[in-house]
Amino acid sequence: MISKKNINILVFNCGSSSLKYKIFNMPSQEILLYGEAERIGTHGQKSSMINHYIGKKKERIKTILSDHNEAFKKVMVLIKRDGKLNKAINFDIFAHRYVHPGNSFRSTTLVTKPVLKKLRKTLDLAPIHNGISYKMIALCSEKFKKKPQLIVFDSTFHSTIPQEFSTYAIPEKLRKKYNLKKIGFHGISHKYIMQEACRFVEKPVNTQKIISCHLGTGGSSVCAIDKGKSINNSMGFTPLEGLMMNTRCGDLDPGTVFYLMSKENLSIQETEEILNYKSGILGILKFSSDLRDAIEMINKDQKAKMAFDMYSQRVKKYVFFYSLLLQKPDIIVFTDSLGVLVPLLREKICSSLKFMDIEIDKVKNNNYNKGTVEISTPSSQTKIFILPTDEEVMIAREAYKEYTHGNNN
Amino acid sequence: MKKVFKLKSEGLRDSITDFSNWISDFNLHRDNITEFTGTMKNQMKKLEFDKISSDKFGNIVGIIKGYKSQKNISLISHCDIPNQNEKLPGFKTDMVRFKAGIISSLYTGALIKRSLLPLEGDLIVCCVPRFESCEFGIKYLFDSFLRSEIKKIKGIILCEPTDFNVYLGHKGQMEYEIIVKGDINRNFVENKGFNILGTMFPLINELEKLSKTLPTSQTLGKANLKIKDVNYNGYKTAENPSEFKIIAERVFIPEENLQEILNRAKTIAKSVYGQNSNLSINTAVSREKIKISPKVDISLKKEVLPWSMESHNPFVLKTLEVLNENNIKAKTGYWKDILTAGSYTKGILKIPTIGFGAGNENVINSGFESLKIDELIKAICAASLIVNRNIGMPAFGWNDNDI
């Protein structure tokens, strides 16, 4: 490990058809450049492109990106080009987000050959996401042999969830054989929320009890954080458990699954497709999986009202439960697209929490513009914040911490 | 999964179209197999197959590596005898002629690779370019090149026309000869009609009768027999006695035994000519000579075994399941006319084998094969789903959105 110093970190965050990248100077957290390669390997009316930003300068580069390999090469060419024009633009290490390492990794890890081998064995835990991240890590190892790479795991933050919350009540033999337990996700985001909220209130993380509501247009989860440690997360062994999401059903009586399979003569995959891709907001609303569409029609359409009520009530259920676990939270945070951009949702979730001395200030809530803002009333004993998440900077922080100190977590 | 494959297959559309145009225009014959093999290998390299090789017979193998050392799936395609000079009525530039199976297998590998969806075992894409004797190409592939892989193969998908159904076998086909030798023409009186035709006719008549009594398989249909040719040498010397041959094309079902078919033909011939002790009667499977290189010829029996796959095999069930889940209303069926590598892979090697692909076998057999690129892409997506269902890692609870 090296002593603390000024380094640049290139953070990658991949999707099945996208590659987001950001170079951070650390520890200053200054963004040197960032961008996203879009529609990788797809072809349709809209061609693939790279949106590349340095400061306020934006480039929109239409190009063929046949696969992640090509996207990676083209992004690296852009970075190299910018580095020639401005010597400050370079990077010392890579950092990657990795969704689900199972029990194999419990902290941010420097990539070595044995680590890559071990990582390979975790692909089946989240084949879609882990497969893409693994590919990018392997690609960086191959093309930039001398650059250190660090992997930041999305589930690491939840490794502190106590057994009584993470254990499923199914036979021990099966539980152990397949390591079936609550894993919890959005850990990078929830950790960022914890750090930033504590920074905002100027209190150490090990003194604060926080409920972090990561409410996205894709996935959503709520996390209970007790003095710097995650003690519960609404997602489970997979992201299907917990809140109702855009197309995911969230919590459901397992009996309904078997009933449905039996009545409709469904295969495992057909059933999974229903619960994972056709349920949630889409299942109720039918025409859209975006809660904002439901809100637009809330006064005219019964289904839209139903979708909104169901979504917000389920978040509220977890906020109640986690308030009990934490024995009154110090802070509740709303983050990600729905959490930040939909005041009605925050209002609905916080309504009727007054008996727990949690009270939202409707004016502040409705007038939110940007950044971290407190939206609770002065009398509320729990502070309520809107705080946009930033997973990339959190990945950079974790990677920096591990690279310079080697004692993360 | 379907969404990922659909999106990524669109990304491959231009490459599929370009390669289809090249392969449609390539007039494959035995002298340019090396060129064909080289281009196929280059294309596999471009499409980022993990391992690419070819053998002495011109077979090409490309592998998409799995992440665990579990069982593999193999896609097998071959070249049909093309008549590329023929102009097709209604043929358009967005269509592909010939070798659709090769394009389909190649791009199924590419699509699996581009999807970044990890496999537990390897996907082995095999292309057998020799159309003169595909069975030999397949045999060579498995006996030498893939010998060590046989036990690790979970299933084989033959990229043949099935109209998006899942085909599970076909009847066998052989060509045999009944050879009657000896003092055939002693009593010929040409001007009174006592000639070779009169001698042959009773046997032909008996074979015609036999063809009407052949057995039927519940799944594969009826066996049949056709007289393909007759041949008379006309000689009559001590060293070279007179001889005539009746060459029959026999389509047979798994319940029939190849040796018994020959024995029965011999028995019939004996019943016709048995009173003449000067004649010898024999039956044998016809043979053909194949030139595999300028200096090497091989002689092969003209026989292809029947095969059928058990419809309750998990490989078949999973395949049907994934196709139907994705709105490809696939049924099981059997090829009526074409013969496939399944005779060797299932019939001899006992590896679970199915057929899947775009196009109708009757159209392809007619020599007027053409297929829209859209149909080809649909077949590529569907084959990728089949591969993923059988050796992919289940992604329960995860979808392709960000979590």
C-alpha cells in the first residue's frame, strides 16, 4: 500500500448497453472529465454515441460501438486525446462497481490474478450485472496491465446486517447449501447518503441513526443505518424483495407464486418474468412503469392513484419498521430520481408520521431546487433531507481509501 | 434476456447482412474449401470468438468460453449443394441464399458473446463445409477434433430448416445394390423379347410389391423403396461373367435393421432366380468415392442412419419452454426429406440432438432457398435463448435495468 497522496481515479459503471466513466482527482473529489457511451452493441433508429464532458464543454460523438470492448477503446482514446491537451487529465488507477460478490469479498479489493479467478465464481449471483462488470475489469487488466484496479462492491455496506434480519426462515440445509440470505443492494448509494447527511449535520457517522430511501425509476430500496452500519435493507437475496418498483413486484406472499404457477401452468421462467418484468408500477398502471406518469394522471385515473398509493405506502411501511429498529431515526433521506424529483411522494410518505415526531415542511418540500436540503419542520425530531446520490464519487472514495490505506472497512 | 438479445442482434444486423451477401455469392466447391475455411475463421475472429480452429477436412470450430467447466452446447451447420448461378424469382437484397444454418450458428455465437451473459459451459460452433459427404465431415469432426469433448456436450443444435419448430429426427436412407451374376443371357432370344429386361422385371416387380408393405414409424412416417437405376454389363466370359444390378434407394425407420433390409432383398432375389443354380446373388450397400485432397480418395457407404430424439428429454423440454415463453410457438416435428448430422451425433454418439432454424425444408430442398434477413435474425435470437436456457446462468430476480 502507498501513503496518502494526490491521485486520479477513473471510475467505470457499466450497464448492458452503456458505459459511464468519470475521472476524479482524489482526495479533492474534483471531476476532471466524465461521460457515457450509450447504446453499445445496439442498432436502431438512434445510433450509438459517446457523450463526453470536460467542465462545461460537451462533445456528442456519434460512433459505432459494436460491443463494450470497442466502447472502452474509444473512451480511452478520448481520455488520451484530452490528456495531450491538458496534462492534468490522466488517471492512476481504475475503480469499478460490482453488484454482488456473495461471500467471496467483504471489502473493496485490489484486482490480482487470484482475485479475478475468485470473482469469476461469483458471476451466477447476478449474471446480467456481474457479467458486464467482470468483462470490463478483465478488459482493463488486459489492456492496462500496470494500472492498479479496485473493485467496490454494492453489497459490502450491508454485510453488517445482523443475522436475525438477514436469515430467511427456510431449512438450514438449503440455506447453507446455496447461501440464501438477505444480501441487500444499493449499498454504495446508501453509504454515500450516510456520509453526506452526516457531513451536512456536522455529526460523526457513528452517532447517527439514518433511514436512507433510494427511490429510483428503476429500482428502489430503503436502508436502516445505525451509527455507520447498515442494519437492514429492503432488498433481499435479489433486488426483487422489498419495495414495489417499476416492473418488480417487491414483497409478495410466496403462496401467490405457487398458486399462479399452478393455475396458469407457468414455468419457473414465465413466473419470474411476470414478477420481475411485468409487475410493480407497470402491473398496476399497465401503460407505463414510471411513477411520474401515474402522478400526472392521479386525479383522473383510478389506476394511477392506486399505483401511487401502493408505492408510497410500501415505502412508508419500511420507514415505520426501520424507525422501530433504530428507535427513532435522527435523519430520513430521500434520494435518486423519484426521491429527489417528486415532492408529492415525499409528502405522502411522511404524512401521518407526526406521532413519531417526524414532520415534513410542505413549503420547503415543494420548493426544492437542487443540492442537499432539509425539508423537515423545526419541531420535527427527525431531520428530513433531500440529497442527490452520487455512486461514482463514492466508488472513487472507497477505491482511494483502499489504495492509499489498505484498511477499508 | 429476450430484450438483451433483441437489442444486441440489431447491433449485429449490418454484419449479418454483409456476411450473408458474401456467403451467398461464394461458389463453394472442393478446390476452394481452404479459402472458405479461412474466411470463416477470420469472421469468427472479428466476432471475438474465444478460440478458433479448423481441421484437415476443412471443418471450422469456434468456441465461446463459459465461465465454469460445466457441460457444453454445440451448434452444427453445414453447406448444402448450391446452385448459385440460378436466378431466383422474387429474390431481394435483404434476403440470404444458401448456408443460412452457417450464418445462424456463427451469429448465435456472436450474439451470446455480445450479450455479456455468462455461460456455465462452452458454446461450440461447428461448421462442416464439405457438401459432398457431410456425414464424413461430421464423423471426422467428432472422431478427431472434438473427441475429448463428446462426454461434455449437453446437447447439439443442428442449424437446419425447421420453420422455427424443434425437430427431433428423420428417417434413414441407404442405397443398395442387388447383384445377380452368372449365366444370365443363355436363353435370350432378342427378337422374341427374351432379353435382360425380361430377366430383371420379375425382381423389380417383387421390389415394387415390397415397397407397399414397408413398416411405418409413429413419429417418422412410412419407410419406402424406389428403384433408382438398373445396370447390365452384357459380357459373358469365364473371367467376367454377365451381371446385372438393380440399385434401390431405401428410406427406412429406426425399427428396421440395415442388415435385415439387405438380407430381405437377397431373399426376394433368390426367390425370383433361385431355380437357376448358375447364378450368384448378392446384396450390398452402394459406395461412393470422395476426393478429400488431390492425392487422397476415400470410399464411403451410401447410408445415413435414422434417428429420433426422445421428446421428454430435458434438453428438448427446456428448448420448447424457452421458445414458447418468447412467443415462438414451436412444436416438435421431424424432417420429411432432408438428412442431417443427427444420424451420427444422436444415432451413433448418443448425444441429445435437436434441429432448429428458420426456413422450410421443402423450399430449401427445392433448390430455391432464400430467407429474409429478419427471419435469420429471429432464428439467431431464438437459438441464443435456447443456448442461454440450457447452459446460461439463471438470473432470477435480476433484470437488465440498473438495480
